[in-house]
Amino acid sequence: MLKIKNLTVASEGKTIIQDINFRLRPGETHFLMGPNGAGKSTLGLAIMGHPNFKIKQGQVLFRKKNIAKHTTDQRAKMGIFLAFQQPTEFEGVKLLDFIKAGLGALWPRRELHTASVRKNIASTLQSLDMGQDFFDRSLNWGFSGGEKRKSEALQLLTLKPKLAILDEIDSGLDVDSLKAVAKAIVRLKKNSRTSFLVITHHSRIARFLKPDFVHIMVDGRIVKSGDKKLIKRIEQYGYKNI
């Protein structure tokens, strides 16, 4: 699904991540962990095609296709999704209208009606313990941290991408909300064979969303990879002594 080959990424002339290599297969869940400033979010943004992060070396292959020259919207239409660490607030843009526009971009030949979109994703909204009033609220405007995470999860579950990059999706969620979000993600993985790259500092989401592989990034490099047992070593010894 995703293959990163010798990837080096810079921003404003400064190298942030260097010589990254890993492979993510269909239906797999990979955790990318590490201390603050390690470059984890930069990797997610580079995969998504953020213009502020330039690929100096290496390749990003999505479904065996080099996507380095593809724009962000092209990558999204190909099936890549990024849940942002800090989602932007948009006053006056209703959440429902935003989701409808996303679906319309994916299926340009399909006629979509607001009422039918609302009806079709109402159960998904309920599974995330979000009230129907969220549909008519401005996108992330005035949302709490947890509500922003649920908003990102709702978009993910509605758009059903091939590859989902979740940047700190567990941040700001209480235990019950985390369970609801993780349960919905597991259901999507089972039904759609979506692959996940989960970027996180903490191990608590691993209790609900079981990783197939764990990668540790420090100072812009992946210094260790392994299975979920690696998370226990981090909890016990920290990132400096793994």
C-alpha cells in the first residue's frame, strides 16, 4: 500500500527527516512513535504532499506509484487521508457541507443530496457519540480538542480511504471517547481493508487499536522497528534506552 524508500525531507532549507525506509501493506496498522520534535508529523505531511515540506531524496510509493509530483488533492482522490494534529477551524463552513464536498470530489459523477448524506452517515455520527447538531456546526469552529478528533474520525469513516494517516488522533479524548473512535477505526479496517499509519506519543490507544508494527523515530530517523512488544519497552525504559 505504501513504501517509503530512502526518504529525506526538508523545510525552509533545514533537513527534518533523513533516510526513512519502511513498508505498509494493505490492512496493516503501523504505529509511529517518538519524542516531541522527532519528525513524525513531518513524515505524515510529506506523504500527504504539504508544499512546505520538500522531498530532497528518496521516494514515496502509494500502491506502487511514485506520488512525489502529485498535489495534495490528487493524493486524497487516490485514497490517502490525513487526520491533522491541529485541525484548522473554518467559521461558516458546516461540517455536513464539508463532508458532502469531500464525497463529491471522490465521486464526481454521483449526484449527492444533503438530506441523503445526512441520513447515510447519521449512524456513524452516533457511533462516535456525537449529536446530530454537529452536522450544522461550523467545521472545527469552537470545537474542543476531543470534538476535533471526533470530527476527523467522522470524515475518515465517511470517506473510507485506502491509507489513513492519523496524527495524534488520541489527543484530547477521554477514555470513553477514545474507545468509541478506536472501535470505529477497527470496524473500518475490517470492512474496507484500510491501512493505518498512527502517529502518537502515547501507548494508551494501543490498548484499543492493535498495531502490527511499531516504529520509533528520534531526531528525524527511524531508530528501531518491531512488534507491539516494543511499546512496553518504551513505557519501561523511555525512548533514550530502547
